[in-house]
Amino acid sequence: SFAARLHYARVDATSEASLLPLREKYFADSNRDLIVYLATPPTIFAPVCQSLWAVGLVRPTTRIVVEKPLGEDLESFRSINASLSDLFKEEQVYRIDHYLGKETVQNLLAMRFANSLFEPLWNNNYIDHVQITVAETVGIEGRWEFYDEAGAMRDMVQNHLLQLLCLVTMEPPARIEARSIHDEKLKVLRALKPMSSSEVRENT
């Protein structure tokens, strides 16, 4: 059964000595696919990747998945990104925003570009403005320590809400595939008017 194929191992992912037994037991075959999902603070992305490389778990068949927040600012993001690029090819790295996994969000592109009712109307001739509201049903619960440090801007705006903005306002991609969608999203982000420090203080 599927459950019988699941194994739990408690390791220190930043420790080479801790990862070696894991490699020997499950990944001695260098052709075996390996997906590493880092559900960790971004401060240890680089140390974990270095340990994976040191014990031989960074291979052509390895995929690394990192989830937001990818740093605290542009400088720390670039540092994290550089540490990933040093060890992995770009096609091996998956930067995940779990908001994109929500069913309604996944259906936005189809609703916009494959729906004959909405597609002709989804433009500035018929839409006056767009307002995105995130109405949460729960509070920060046990995440107060993280939220006190990260804040709503880092936790929600610069990833989840900007992704929604891109999906709602982007031009039709040349093809429904990752690179074309990425290019159209990038055009939206580059067209945004930067907020001044005073505007950030007044509106957040």
C-alpha cells in the first residue's frame, strides 16, 4: 500500500553526518529521483543545500523546492538565490507560493482566457478598477512570533497578493506554459508604480 512506502526519519538537515545514513538507506542509487522540500526558515536554505551537496545528494535528478518568504528584502533574496544557483541549475529549483495551489486561483487563467463569456470583457473598456480583498477566517494563531518579525507586507503582499494581481491583470500569454506566463507576469510587475516610504507607512 501507499502508506507502507512512507518513511519518517528525524535528521539535522544542516549536518552532513546526520544526512549520510539517509543517503545510504534511501538514495544510494544515484539515478533515483530526489525532491527536497524546504519547509524551513530561509536562513537555513543555504546550509541545508551545502550539506546535501557535501553528501552527494545534489544530482541531475535532484529537485529543490523552496517556499516563501525568500529572504527579508532584495539583498537577502539575492543572497539566497545565489546560494541555490551555485549548486543547482535553474530548472532544478522550484520557488513555490502555496497560494497558487488554491482551486480558485488555479482557475483564473482558464476563466480569463478560455471562457468565451469573460474573455472579451476582461479589459479596460469594461473594468473600471480591481480591488483584491483577502478575508481570512482565522487569525495568526500560533504564528505570532513569525508574524511579529515578518509582518503582513512580507507574509501576504509581496507574494500572494502580487501573484493574484498578475493573474488578474496580465496580457494573454503566447502559450499556456510556464515561461510565457512568467514573462507576462513580469511585465505587470515592471509596470507597477513603486510606493514611497511615506506611502508604505500611511497605507500599511
